[in-house]
Amino acid sequence: MDNNSNNSHGNTEDEHNRECCKSTAEQNRAENRFYMVVFRSIRAADADEELLYAADAEAHEEAKRSGGLLTYWYGSLNQERECFATCIWRSREDAIKASKLPNHLKAASLASTKYDFYDLQRYWLTFSCAGEPIFDSVASLISEQ
């Protein structure tokens, strides 16, 4: 499609792009920016799977009740016992509030004994005008300030 083709509203593609992407500042407004926490882990070979799943489920329910949790995804363990989980929050403040709740603290306390390795990564999640996700590391943004 060339840049002068019309979309369904009769506007050219260039006009549509200008309407959609007025500025990076607008794209990064609070209502367009979400807080993402990624948990990457390698589970210990002798970890009590039922205990971990129960602690995770309780922390998840608690997080939903606390407000601000938009989505949570927990992957399956692979052959190397690696796992990936992520949650997306309305704001960083909502995530911090939930991280201080009793069931989350209980689940987090298991990490040092139930995982051979784990890493928490935090990102700001925004979307391009085309709807593509953009991930900016929270740590790198904090260090730049």
C-alpha cells in the first residue's frame, strides 16, 4: 500500500499516522503505560511443586483483590526446569502495594530455597501507534534520571 492510499475513513495513510502518533510524550502518558514484572527461574530439582503452585495461586488471588493487576501468565516448566511468569499492572504503585501483602511475601520467601536461579525484571510497557509492544527496562530508566 502506498502512502497516499485511503483507509476506511477516507484519510490517507500519512494522515492516519499523524493522527495516531501525535507524540512520544502522549504515548507515554500514565493511561498508556503499564508496569510489567517478569520472573524467570530454574526450579530446584527437589522443590515441592504442590507447595509452589499453592503459594503462587494464593498470591495471585491476593493480587487480583488488591486492584491494578491487569493480567498474569505463568508458563510451564521446560526440560531444564526453567520457567517464565509475568504480570502486567495498571501502575508501578499497584505492583509495589501487592508485593507487600502477606501471600506474596510468603510466596517470595520460597524463592531462595525452591529455585536454583531466579531473576526479577521490570519493564514499562507501552504500545506503538501500530499496536506493537515497546518494553523499556525500569532499571535503565531509573539510572538515567
